[in-house]
Amino acid sequence: MRVLGIESSCDETAAAVVDDGRRVLSSAVDSQIARHRPYGGVVPEIASRGHVESFPRVVREAMDRAGVPWESLDAVAVTTGPGLASSLIVGTAGARALGQALGKPVWSVNHIEAHIAAVFLDPEMPPPDEATDMLILMVSGGHTCLFRMRGIGRYQLLGTTLDDAAGECLDKGSKMLGLGYPGGPAIEKAAAGGNRKFAEFPRGMEHAKEERSPEGLDMGMCFSFSGLKTALLYRLKNHPEEKETHLADLAASYEEAVVSSLARRVERAVEATGAKKLLCAGGVAKNASLRARLAAMGERHGFTVRLAPMAYCTDNAAMVAAAAGLRALAGIGNPPAGEIDPTRELERTAFA
Ligand code: KG4
Ligand code: ZN
């Protein structure tokens, strides 16, 4: 099962060739970070134009590096959502044109499922099977969710953010601290050596254990980051000098608030479900403090922690081809890529 994956949901144009949903033959990623940096965030119009420019080159690069003939592909798989409409449309149109020219099927992939599939690109990771109950912390710039998973394509949503995503919170905090874009790595770098207890930032949803969200989720497994962002804003208003005198301390305290807020929800989800395996994926999963915190928690509570390989945490196309390949091999299949769906949710399964 050889799949050419295509990803263009945000500001990365990416293409990759993956065999059987697990073996990466090539992964080309063209990041537009430099173009968006002056604006402190992704500008959809610029991202869309960037995809149009990069698409042919990135696809060719992936095929050249894989060193396999076009005819050997079984399918093309593309992210059709969730993401920025003007970005998704470029990759999806490009993938459909490729499929037409090659006479191959073009499959639609959910971006969230692709992030989850990235964990299975670790060769040490056992394949997804229905007998293993797993928890997934999916943390990126656009999403912060806790899922329970039983095999590929079978997910139960346990918790989600009620406002900002964790990555978005880091990006906005970084902007306020004058640390630049993307904020996650900038804050992580600035936080090195800083006092993580310098500022007492809120952790969000602290007292909501017994409540239910509007869609019936246990609030104790839901996230909230807007209060943290506001707390930093007011702190900088009241103590503008700290940006100069205590930059590392502020960055460290802010990062700590995000990490411990994520870790607490995971702990509660582990207690509630009794899951013995935790997977973590998405751009924020690159964060060293988060990786260390989850690993330590796993040791303390006796569950295994599997993190997406560093190269496949932020947006890439290997994870897209992986998701499609895993679904095809599991016999679930992939829907054909038609219209884009910018607000697409991960399909949900009711678990006993
Ligand atoms: O998964 P991703 O590439 O895109 C989305 O689907 O959103 O994630 C991007 C997010 C950004 O918010 C970025 O700041 C964050 O991942 N990020 C990090 C790190 N590297 C990227 N956050 C914390 N620590 C990092 N090292
Ligand atoms: Zn993503």
C-alpha cells in the first residue's frame, strides 16, 4: 500500500510517500514561517499563494527523494479539513488533478486523524488494534483535544478546549512577550533557565470537575487557555519592566502553566478510563517540558507514553499518507476527496 500524501491545511506545503501507513520513503515540507513572521501569525491570503507556488516543487521533491515511479503509487491522499479554507483548497485541487492525470484514487484525510497517525510512524510503536484502549492528547496550533482510541478510525472525544488551543495560547503569549512567531519554540527557548514559579498564572477550568460542557463532556477533561493569555496581558500592563528584567522567568512560568494544565487533564482522563497507553501528537508535542512531564506521569501511574517522532509533530504529509494507509489496511477505507471541509471534526464512535 503505497500512498502519496499531500498537506496544505495551514502554512506548510508538504508531500510524502509512505508504504503501508508506517514506512516513510520521503517527506518534503516547505514551511512559510519566514513569510508570516512579520505579521506575528498566519495570514491566510499569503499562505494560499504560497501553496500555489510551492505545490508542484514539493510534490516532485517527495517523489524524487522516494525514488519510486509514479505508477507504483496506489493512491493520493490529501487533507481536506479541518484547516484554512483558502489553504485546503490548493492541496485538494492539486491532489485531485494529480489523481486524474495518474488514474489513481484520491482520498480525503482528516487533519486531526493525520496528527494521531504520526505516532505510528515511530517504528517501535505497535500497530493500532481494536483490543488496545489508548488515550490521545492532540495538541497543536488549532486543536487541543483528548480522545480515547480503539484502533484506527475509532475515537471517542473525552475533552476539548472551550476557547483557545494550547499552541495558539503559546503563539499569542510569545507575541505579547515580543518573542516572535511561531510562539511555541520561541517561548521554549526563552524559558530555558527561567524560574517556572516566578508568576502564578491560572491553569484554567480549575474548579469544574463535576460539571458538563454544552456537548456533554466532562469539564474536568476540558481545557481553557484564554484566562492564561489575559493574565499575561494584565501582568505586562501592570509590570511592563518585567519584559526586560524577567523575560526568561515570564516565559518559563507561562510555558509551565500550559504544560501543567495539559498534564492535569491527562491525569484525570487516565484515572477516569484506566487506559494503559497514552499517545501525544501535534505541534505542541515537540515541547520538551511537555514530553518530560508526560513521561514522568506515565512512570508514576504505570502507563506507557508514546510521542509522535519530532519530525512528524508539526504539519507534514507523512502523517497524512500514514492515516490513509492505516485506514486502508484496516479495511475501513478512505472517502474520496471531494469538497474541502474547513470545520471537519474527527468521526466519533460510541464506546461501551
Ligand atoms: O500541528 P501544527 O504544525 O499545526 C496545527 O495543526 O495547528 O502545530 C503548530 C503549533 C504552533 O502553535 C506552534 O507554536 C506549536 O505548534 N509548537 C510548539 C513547539 N513547536 C511548535 N509548541 C511548544 N513547543 C514547541 N517546541
Ligand atoms: Zn496540524
